[in-house]
Amino acid sequence: MATPSDSPVEDVVFEIEPSRVPKPIPVALEDLCRLTKFTRQEIRIMYRGFKTIYFIKENKIMKTALLKLTEKCKLFDFIKRLYHFSSTEYLSTKIKLLKSLKNLRKKCQKPDYKLLQSTNIVPYIIRLLSYNDFEIALFTTNLLLELTNYAIQKVSEEFIKELLEHSLIEFLLNILKNMDKDLLRESGILINILFIIKCCLEKHELDILEEARDNGLLDWVTNNFKYVVPFYENNLYTAIILRDLLDDKNNLTAFSELGGIQYLLKQLSLYSKEEPKSLEEREFLLARKNIYARRNALKIIDLAMYGRYGKFNCKKFSDPFGLGIIFPLFMETPSNMFNNIYIDDNDLEFHICSIIQSIMCANRDNNMRIINKFTENNMEKTNRLLELHKKYIFKVTSYHNVVKIDNESEASENNIVICKKIRNDGLNTLQIIDLIILELCVTGPPEIGKRVEEILKSQNLSIDGIKTTVEYFIKFLERNDEDIYQENKDYFKSLLERI
């Protein structure tokens, strides 16, 4: 039964697969030998041969589907020029094209991106989007959804780059602008397009963000936030896309000039009011999505208020409308209402406090309206601020003790990881809170300083701890913009000297 060493079967396997390293056979060889009475060498050759033949067959099927699609695209182009869109020839060619798209989508569950690029399929996909035909747009976006979804598979960055070079975002935006909005939403094309754009921007580079702005993506996203409407899933993807776009400073400037901050405030006011009241409501998808949308809105507003470009937005936000939204959230952090969805309260508290600190920093000469917020209602907001200070000072101290123990036991390999965790899980928020306390004590009325000292004393804490935290913050202040860096550094140092 044994196959000789010069067996033609073995030659064929090595000829088909000269460079592939044989993978281990998933079943114990002894069991296979006993059951089939083949030798180990024969079983290895048969297994490797089957895997190779299967791989070649799959590639052939996909290549055939790609070639058929390119042929149908060319034929549809030709028929489109000759016949009216209601003619029999036009409709029959269109049906064949849609079948080819559907067939290719089935084959693209685990696509071979090198094969896709070698067959030059990208220009044909882009051409299909340019037809402004509802059915073709639906089938094409379904196909692109499979090819660009990072959550399902490892997407080729070269493939994404090629799509973007062929102005994918521009053609997708044309579909959004030219087709009926209700039809887009009901059919799922709108969600498909937003999800594809989100996936393309996930691994973004700055030139991609600039190109997206030039193609009108920022304008479209900003206009989408103009009207406060009942929540749809597209609100979530639009917020995520906007968050990615605002990583570019030019986009940040353009967003503030378009009045985007006011639109976001309107959206945030809607979501801050709608909390689930019963178990049935908690299970309802709408309420669940509201939480995600609110969190993204807070992140975007925080980012829009950062640095030189955020000063204008800070002044807009300090209107009664903006302060009326942020301080209720400051007084009571939105709760984690769903056991199956993890929403980090620390993350929300960081963004809320960061927004308040940015407003105070931007309005240094005219902070009375914000300071009055901390004195009203028997200084309840000052009490809340010190409550947060206590929460985060103990969190940071507990992490610091862990690092100390590690050093004493000479097992400090995880210290770097723990230090990063300190920054992400408490120190950053503590620094922002202490900056607000310091500014209130220096620029506010004396009663705020007295209340701060009383509460700190009752908690066995002192103002020296706040000063140390701020000094540490100044030491590691970001130097993205040299002018702003120096201005902020001098201002924070002057606060430390005056306290």
C-alpha cells in the first residue's frame, strides 16, 4: 500500500505547491493509519493535495465571478447608451448585472484582496456607483460592505487606498445627495454608505481626511446634525465619522465656521432628556442607541473646544443654552443602564469636566457666569466637584500603591502598564478637576475657597495635593502649538503663585 518516494502523486503536490509549508493534520495520525491502513506519508500527501486543490478551486471560482462582473459592466455601459431605461434590452442587461453582483458578494465572505486588485475590479465598482440607479447602488454597497468591514475580516489597506484614489467617498456622497432620503433609509443604502465611509476613515491618514473634506463629507455630516429628529442608526455612524474627521485641524476650523457646535448642542439636549423609565424601555433599541450617540456627542464637543481653534466654540458654548446642557450632566453622570453594554462612567466624566475647564480657560477675562454656577444653590456644584476630586484621588493613590509594592518585591515588569492605566483611568480626569478647583479658588469669591478647604479637611486631604497635581500637569503639558503651550503654561503657573 505504501507510496514509493518517487510517487507521481507526491510530485504533483510539490509542483502545485512548491513554497507552502505543510500544516499539521487536525486528526491523530495513528488513528487515521489504524482506520484506513494507509501509512503516515500517504496520509500527509493526500491531505496536502486536498488542501491545495481546494485553494486553487476557490480562487478559480472567485476569478470567474470577477471576470463575469467586468463583462456585465461593459455590456451594461454599451446598452445604456443605445436603449431607453424602460426598454426590454436595458432591463434584461441590468438584471444580469445585478445577478453578477449578488454572486460575487457570496464569494467575498473571505476575499483574496490580491486577486481583486490583479483583476482591476475597483474602477468597475466605482463606475457602478456613478450610474445613480437605486437597485445597482443597493447591490454595489452591499458588496463594498463585505470588502471593507474591519470587524469581520482583515481588510487590505492597499485595497482601501485604491478605492479612495478612485474617489469612492465622492461617488457615495453623490448617491446620498441625489437619491430620495426616505428610500435610502428604508432600503438600507444609507446605513451601508455611512458604514463604508466609517471603515475607510478608521485607518485614516491626514491626506484622506483632507480629501474627504474637499469632497463635501464634512458639509454633509454637519447638515445632517441641523435637525433634531427621532433617533435612527445613521445618527450613530454620522457621529463616529465626524469624530474621525475632527482629528484634522483644518476640519475642526471648517466645522466651527459651519456652526456645527450649535447643531451638536441641539442633538445633545434631545439625548440628555430621553432616559429609559422601565425595563421594557431599557430593552428597546432606540434608548440603547441614544446612549451611544450622547457619548459620541460629548467626545466631539470636547475635541472641538481644544486648542486655538476651539476658543470660538468655547465662547459659543458658554451661552445659557450650552451651560444648561453640560451642568446637569456634570451634577449626575448618565448611568450605565444596560448590563449587556459597557459604558465607562470615567470616560464620560473626563469629557464633561474637560468641556467645563476649556470654557473657563477660553473665557479667562469674563468667567463670572461660570463661577456663579458653582456658587448657586448652596454651592452644590462645588460640592460635586470635590466629590469627584475625592473619587479620583483615591483611585490614583490605589494604583500608586500597587506600583510601590511591585518595586519593593522586585517584580516591576508591569509598572509601565499600570502607569498607563493610572493616566487613562483616573489621573487625566483628576488633573482637569484640580485645574477647575484651582481656578475657582483664585478667581472666584472667597466663600468658594473656604468651602473647598472645609471639605478637603473633612476628607483628610489638603490644597497642597491639588497644587502637586497641577504642577505635574504643567510639567507634561502638550506642545502641539508653541504659542498656546506657553500661554497656558504661564497662566497655570500664575494660578499656583496666587493661591
